[in-house]
Amino acid sequence: MDVGQMQRQWIDYTKSLFLEGFLDGQFLQLQQLQDENNPDFVVEVVSLFFEDSERLLKDLTFALDQNGVDFKKVDAHVHQLKGSSSSIGAQRVKNACIAFRNFCEEQNTDACVRCLQQVKQEYCLVKNKLETMFRVIR
């Protein structure tokens, strides 16, 4: 495959991530911060997002598994995950977190558990999509 063909494939794949709602304009802004002085900027920032998200998802799972759920703690974790997903443009994760926070306010444990599963699913999907994108770049 020649370079031009690979670039078109990468552009088409990136477009599909926007069309499917995985990414939003914030991801484009992140890409604009990358330059020749820091060519791996996006990969590094997204890798930090992955690490942070994995920790937060574990913390959320633990917090919701307790007998007396501390909804303030759960909400704080979800708020942090929403912020970090928003900062890299992971739109579907961010949107799932917004719904999750609403159920935290209602202190609805069952709905929070369902939202956690949705957030985990959206996170896994965007992680797989971005890892695929980064493999294509290399």
C-alpha cells in the first residue's frame, strides 16, 4: 500500500469515528496541538486518558459494589471521567457519563450500575477505535 492510499484510509477511518459519534471537535483541537517538536502528543495524551479511565472505572465498580453506596464519591469519579473524556473528544463516553451523573443525583443504585456498564462499553469501544487509529498512523 502506498503512502497516499494509507493517508486516505486514515482520513476515512477518522471521519467514521466522528460520524459514529465516538469523537467530537475536541479531538481535532487535540490534534492541532501536535507538531514536529512533539509528534506523539496525541498518543501520549490519549494513553494518559486510558490509564486514568481504567483506574476510575475500577474505583466506580468498587464504590457501587458497597452496601451503602457513597453517591458523592461515585459522582466525583464520574465527573472526573466525564472531564477527561471530554478533554480528548471521546463524545460517547462523555454522554454516558452525563446520564450516569443524573442517576447519581437521584441516588438510584440500579440505574447507576446500568450506566457504569454503558460507560465501560463506550470506553472499550473508543479505546479499541483509537488504538486501531494509532496502529494505522505508525
